[in-house]
Amino acid sequence: MDKTDIKKKIIIAGLLASFLTPFVRASVNVALPTMAIDLNLSAIFLTWLPTLYLLVTAILYVPFGRLGDLYGRKRIFQYGLIIFTVSSFLSAFSISGEMLLAIRIFQSIGHAMIFANLYAIITSAFPENERGGVLGVISIGVFGGLIFGPIIGGLLTQLIGWRFLFIMDSLIGVVAAVVISRFKYEWAEATSEKFDILGAIILGISLTTIIYSLSTFDQKYGLFLTIAGIIGLSLFYLVEKRTRFPLIPMELFSNRTFTFGNITGFINYGIFITFSFLLNLYFQYIKGFDPFTTGLIVALPSIAMIVVSPLAGRLADRIDSATVTTAGMIVTTIGLAIMTALNKNSSLLVGIGSIIIFGCGIGLFYSPNTKTVVSSVEKKYYGVATATLSNMRSMGQIFGMGIAMLMISIFLGKVEISPANYIELGQSIRATLIILSLLCAVGIFTSLIKENNQEPKNKDA
């Protein structure tokens, strides 16, 4: 099998896999109320279905990225697809909330295995001058899943039932697994090294503590958990510095392109997810739109991303990709800044315009940021680099939602949302958007920081 054929199959499998996982998450979120009725789930239990999924993936990204470097990225990616596909199929036959939650844990493990190695495979298989364009194409799958997940998920749940969602997900997974299994080529540049079990355990416990603390900002023990998590990460740093084959080589963080690229990814992805959450609140409660209309509006950023992201990827192949990510952060900041001025009487066209501007900014940023971070390290660290970036994006998502939860708690307290407190809700939304805008402005500067006269570590596949 020639390299051209291999590259085509990588793109096809990558598109399917990158579509599948966000599609599942987005579609399941829409189906949660129906699932709660069918399985007699409490509101608290219901929140654990997406939360535990996110927690497990964030913890396992780096270990599975390292395992890909050691034992083969395609192998870990393929095993992840199999685990994700089988668990999706089994989810359709859940007879209780506990059973569904347990299966979702395995599904999140498969997710972590897939995304910890997907971008590393692309970086390994494609030369420097092609990576940006391919990453832009793959991002179409991610944003497509975010668009069609709520629409198709809501439609199928209403017409057929939520269980069919998981069956359809498993069928897509089978196709992706078959495609990736059709070629035997493998990428693993650290086969002579060993896996750092102690580091993985310390990192897992530390991240669990920090991630949980981010969702408990307004609780008395939130600060304690944050401090405990930071102490754990400090211990992880000391252990990794003394380990011959560390889980995350600490010298990677001496590379400013890698470090600040991850920080900017943390900021950008946290803003994106939180922005989508705020749009739902603004248009349904403040503007009084129905869920379907709101869903169409909320899909606009992802539609803009699908249009812009491939162009951004190709642009990143022609000029410095860090320049494209900076442009993306600037455009994103402009979109957010416009949204901070909106209220109940604001023009719908202005709101839609700001949303599209925001989506274009995210689209400009996404694939060039991935290319910038991964291309800044040696080949044998591709898996760790992509996994670290995925982990930072997940933590950014939780951090952004934590800010939104804190603002809502400050302005509304624990009361239910009703017309009587729509003014306070609007104030909490605006406060959150202002904070996100300031963070995004910080991201403009972090995206500019890179190694002096840095050359790509590996120009050829």
C-alpha cells in the first residue's frame, strides 16, 4: 500500500472518528431528559453522565498518548475505536442509570484513546507543509459532530427513542475501525522506553482533584481541593524530573511554543464551550425563543468553523501557524466583546453577527493551534504533545463552565430561573462574557509567544 493510499485512509478514519465522539456527547446531552424519564434518574445523577465522561477523558489523555508513543499510535487509536464502538452499542441496552453510567466510563476510555493519538498520527503521517490543511479537514468532523449532534439527536430521540442514538453511533464506529484496520503501517518512535506507572497515578489523582475543584468554586472545600491538586501536580513534576522515562518529559515545557500553545488552547476551548452554554440561556430565557430556534442559532458558530477551519489549516501551511492562531484569538475576542453589550432589546441580527464572528475566530484558531503545538516537539513525543493539548482543552472547558456557574451563583443564588429573575440572569451572562473576553485578550498575547527562530522539529513524515 503506497503512502498516498495510507494518507487517504487516515483522513477518512480521522474524519469519522473526529465526528463520532463530539456527535455522541452532543446528541446524548439533548436526550438526557428523555433518558431520565425512561430510567428514573434523579437530576443529580443525570449530571454525572456528562461530567464523569469528561473527567475520565481528561485524566486518561496523557497516559494513552504516551502509550501510543511507546507501543504504536494506530494500535491505541484502533483499540479506542473498538472500545468506544462496543460500549456505544451496549449503552443502547442499559436497563438502569447505574448500568448506563458504568458503560459510559468505558466509552470515555475509548474517547481518550482515540483523541490522544488521532492528531499524533496525522502529524506523523503527513509532512510539515501538508499538516495544517489535513488538520483543518479533520476539524470539519469535530465541528460537524457539534452541529448535527443536537439536531439529529433531538430528532431521533423524539421519533424513535434515545437508544437508537447509541446504535447509530456504533455503526459509524464500525466503519471507522474497518478503514483504519485496512493498512498495517504503524508509528511509534519511543519503543525502547518504558511506561511511567507512578507518574500516571499521581497525575490522575491530581487532575481529578483539580477538575472537581473547578466545578465547586462556590463550595467551602473548593479552595482546599484546588490547593491539594496543585500540591499533587508539584509532586508529579518532582517525580517526572527524576524518572528516566517520564510520562510527560518536563523539558517540553521549556519550549515556549509548546507551553504557551497549550495555555492558549486551554483559554480558547474553555471560552468556546462556555459561550455555547450561555447562548442557550440568553436566547431561550432573555429573548424568549423556543428550543428548536435556539438550537439553530447555537449551531451557527460551528457552521462558521466548518467553513473557516480548512482555510485556516491551508493558510497555516503557507505562513507561520502561530500568526494564524493569533488572528483567530483576535477575531474571537471581537465576537465576545460585541456579545457583552447585548440585552433583551438588542437586534437579533447584531447577535447573530457576533456569533458568526466568534465562530470564524474559533475556526481560525483550532487546527493551526494543534499544528503549532505538536510540530514544536520531537517525533517520539507526538502522542504526549497531542494528549497534553487535548487535556488542556478539556480542563479549559471545565474552567470556563466553572466561571459561568460562579457568576450565576453570585447573581441568582440557588433559586430556579423564572421571569422574576431574568434581569439577574442577564447580568450573570454579561459578567461571564466580560471575564471570557478578558481571558481571550490574554490569549492573544500567549499565542504570540514562541521559540526564537524555531524550526519545525520534523519537516517530513
